[in-house]
Amino acid sequence: MKKFILLASIALLLAVSFMVPASAETAQPIMRVAGDGETVTLTVSTETIYGGLQGEIAFDATALTYVNAAVTEGLIDEAKAETAIQLKSDGVIKFALLGNVENGASGDWFTLTFSVNTDKATEVSFNLTNGKASSVDGLTSTAFETSASYTVNGILGDINGDTKVDIKDLIRFKKYAAKVTSDIVESNADCDGNGVIEPANDMAKLVQYLIGKSTLG
């Protein structure tokens, strides 16, 4: 009888734990940057399903000119997107978006495009402040701040900064991962384009690129 009660208690605990909504979990939204020398794109994404995302993104208005914003089709309530992402003032973009609850809101939320004044910029940075992410079920709300930078004339995968992407970059990356050196071009090292430098994953992507089986970013 005691064994039965114990097993029943464990089953009840497991049932309750699985009843906790996954959307109640929180994770830090990330920004990732890409460019071709003439334009720069900034993408904001989350790994967890959220019901809403808002904040302000500051950028250097002397180096960058805001062009437009594009939301991810099916992820965001597109009817409200045009007024939900606005250039508040020179150098500040304000956004407040609702996720498409039916389809979930895990992944890229939106992408901002900027033109580059190459005479004024070699490296540009973006700072997201007053960030707030709310869960689909409304049980949780996460405050966050994050930043990202991009070397205007950088080349993704050019780890050693010699303007080429070759085996030397992989060797330098391995030394960086082993903490033999810290001399890498960090803005070129996010080879898989997920917004963070993770040597194991980024080196794997670089290897795939070098053998011609993948693109970078």
C-alpha cells in the first residue's frame, strides 16, 4: 500500500510539472548583425516563445541611416508591425511587437536595414535598452538589455584579419578556443550567425565553408 501511495505521489508530481507552460520559461533575446559594406542588417530573435517584445535600439546616426524594418512572416502580427517599429529620433528606434501566438514566437522577430556612410564608420554598434519580453501566457515578464557590433569592412570567417578566409583562420580560431591567443577579429567570428561566439559551433561552420559544403552566417 505504501509503495502504491509513493508511486501515485510521484505520478502526480510529474503530471503537475508537465502542466507548467513552456512559454513561462524566459531567455535573453539576442541581436545579430550582418552586412556587405554598403548596408547593415540587425536581426532580433528569441529562443523561447514570447507573447510580446519591446525596447529601444540606439545606433550611430552619423554612420548609419535607417532604411526600413521587416518582420518575420507568420511569426509577428504583421498588420500592426508598420506602426510597432518606428524611428523615434535620430539614432533611436523604438519597437513593441506582439507575437503570433498560434504559430509561436520563437526565432527571428524582425530585421532592421541601414545604409552605411563608409566615410564615417569602420565599426558600428547597436545597444538595446529598456527591453521587455513577456510570455504568451502572461505568467512571466523578462527585462533585458543587449548589444551587438559589426566591422563595416569586415569579412565573416576572417578570424585573423588578413582579408581572406582560409585554413589560417581555422588555425587561429583553434588557438583562440584553446586560450593560446586572444588575437582574433571577434566581429568576423560568429560564423554560424547566431549572435554569439561559440568556438566549437563556429569552427564547425567554418570547416563546412572551407570544404565547400556550407555558407557562413
